Amino acid sequence: MKSKGIHGLSKILIDKYNGEVPQSFEALENLPAVGHKTASVVMSQAFGVPAFPVDTHIHRLMYRWNLTNGKSVQQTEKDAKRIFPEETWNDLHLQIIWYGREYSPARGWDLEKDIITKTIGRKTVLEAYKKKNAS
């Protein structure tokens, strides 16, 4: 199915955009299987347009760090854009993903290695971690 999707997307890019990847959020999001996060990654990484792509990893970390309420990735994106200077967005989203993989993964998380969560983490997250690891 993925190869069929890639083939179909490639055909659209050739037929509608002369083989070029469109350089607007709207055009990208109108392509099949391209959502807001993917469009944000393309805009920021391929074209250097300030964007803050939020995936489940960034969403989880921003919640752990008490920087968002965790209700939705849309809210997390708004919060990240409000908190961090625009000129940092393109690099920062990659840095947060890297940090999460190294020090704050969803599974096998060790708070002692995760200095950010240990320092500014949400109280409920810290309490749940300590309770789980008390035994």
C-alpha cells in the first residue's frame, strides 16, 4: 500500500507541480497522506520555513516538562510556538526528539538520566515515576 501511495503522490507532484514539492503548508496538506506534522517537517527541514512539527515524542516530552497540558498535539504545537523563539523552532524540534530518544524515552525511562524532567518536570509525572520505582 505504501508503494502505491508513493507512486500516486509522485504522479500528483509531476502532473500538478511539475515535479517540484510545493512550498506551502496548504498545498502540502492537500496532498494525499500528508498531514500537518509532515507538512511542517517538509517546510522546516526542506525549505527553512519556521515550523514546529509536533509528533507523539515531542507531545509526550512537552507534557512531562509541564510546558503543555497534554490535551492534543495541536495545543502542544501552539504552546511550543508561544514559549520558544521562532528562530529556534526548526532546530529545536529535532533537538527535543534526540533528547527524548537518549534521555527520556516512553519505555525504559530513567529519571536519573533525564535532567530536564528531573529539574522542571510535571509533579504528577515525577510522583508517578517515584511511586512506580519505589518497590
